[in-house]
Amino acid sequence: MKAENTVEIDLAGKTSIADTMFVTSGRSDRHVGAIADRVIKELKEKGFGTARVEGMPACDWVLIDAGDVLIHIFRPEVRGFYNLEKMWGADRPQDHVS
């Protein structure tokens, strides 16, 4: 789906809400929605059940909660505004997946 600037953040020891967070970007609201649809489909096909999803109508920021894994998909300007990587300490080079 060509998600851009994907970052994996290890949440172990930082919070009890999840073990891992992925943050990635799509180029437009339509691209964000397409990435989210694909992730949701793949999670279901791989046996992770039905993930909880927020933000699909607008697709500026879609959050997929798959239990131990959180996936945030942003439009670039929205991602820059919220800056989750800085908030959760993923500003170190080893945390980048791209």
C-alpha cells in the first residue's frame, strides 16, 4: 500500500495499553483509508480477530487497536501536528522501520 515513514515504537515498560505501536503516513485521506482497510483485512486473515478502528470516516488519522499492537495511520500534516513519535520517545534512529 506504500505507506510512508513507518516507525515502530516499543511500548514495553512505558504503558499497559499495548506492547508495540506503529506510526505511518498516507499521502491523502483516500490513501490513509486504503492503508487502513488493507491492515484491517490482513489482521483478520492472519487470525488476530476484529480490530477496533477509529477515524475511518474522515481518514485524517486512523487508529487501529489490535490488542497488543496499535497502528496509527496519518496524513502527513496531521502526523506532524500530533507528533506521537516524540511523545512516545521514538526519535532514536533504531526505531525507524521505513
